[in-house]
Amino acid sequence: MKLVTEQNDTQIVDYLASTLVSHLEADESVLWLVPGGSAMKVATQVLERLEDVDTSRLCVTLTDERYGRPGHPDENWSQLEQMGFVVNSINAYRVLRGEDIETTAQDFSDKLAQLFATYEYKIGLFGVGADGHTAGIKPHTEAVTSDDYASQFEGEDFARVTMTPKAIAELDEVVVYAHGADKYPVLADLLGDEEVDLARQPAQALKSAGYATLFSDYTR
């Protein structure tokens, strides 16, 4: 995993926007997965950069979602829209569709399998938590070991539907956004050579993607 040390979001926005544009302008179909949390502001700025780009071959969906009725206050998709991440003219898949959580997770898993088979370049923007989670994959949950592309579980804070390490491993590229000293121990593990148990630190799955870049205020 490559580290880019930055104090603001300029470099990650530039990098992610230019990567998406270069693949789209090369006439490739692109799947872009976006997260909730602090990285939402990065995703919103990147989307603004695509206003004058042909996005007919772009598809957007989430890395994970907080389960509930569509539009509930904690829904990642709704929070993204409130920040200006509006994809009305872009092909998109909203995880919450008014179904029970088991059906929602299975539908998301099936959809990811379909999208992975359809789109030529698959890139995800991910955050990392101080507890070692990424996407909605919390430590020591069934999402860590699932054989599906998406899983669901009842977390301490939210019921969650999330892509899994299996799905992350099939991405061509991951771009990771993690700022704050509370995350430094996890980032040190991500950048280190020692093997860390995936169940304890699901963010380790990010290293299984084709290419990975961490943008952070962390320095070695």
C-alpha cells in the first residue's frame, strides 16, 4: 500500500478525479464505490469534478449502508445527497430499497456480483476506523468471513449491510482516506510488513485489492 501524506484533501480529490476521468476517457466502463463517514466530503468533491465528463459508462454504489427505511436520518446515501453527492444523471444502485435486512444484503451481494462482472475498472473509496474496520466490516463479525459479496449483521451502533473482504479483493484499485491520530496504530499496521488477523482488523482486506493508496495525515 502506497502512502501519500497530506494535511488537507487536495491530493486525494485530484488523484481520484483524474483516475476516474482517465479510465472514462479511455472508453472503459467504471464502477465507483463510495463510503459513508468522513470520506463522504472527498466523494462529493470528486463528483463535482465530473460535471463536464461523459459519465454514461460510470456506475456508482456504496461500500456499505446503515440499515433502515430508505431515507432514514443515518442512511449513508441520504447523507451523501445532503452534502451534494447527487447522481440523478449517473447509473447508480441504492442499497436500501425497503426490504428486510436479509433480502437487502442478498440483493446487494447479487448486484455487486453483477456489477463486478460487467464493469471493466472497479475502484473503491474507503475510510478506516480506529477500531480497524473499513466499509461496514466491523471486527469479529460475520461480515469478515462471509463467502458472499455482501453481508449483514446487527452492530453495537447500527444494523449494517456491507461489502465483504471477498468483494474488496476483486477491486482493481482502492483509495483510502484516513485522518486523525486515533487511527495511526491501524495505519501503521496497514503499512507494515507483519501479518495482522483480518478478524481483528478488517481494514487489512484493503491490501488484497489490485492497487492501494492511502491518503492520510499520518507519517512513517
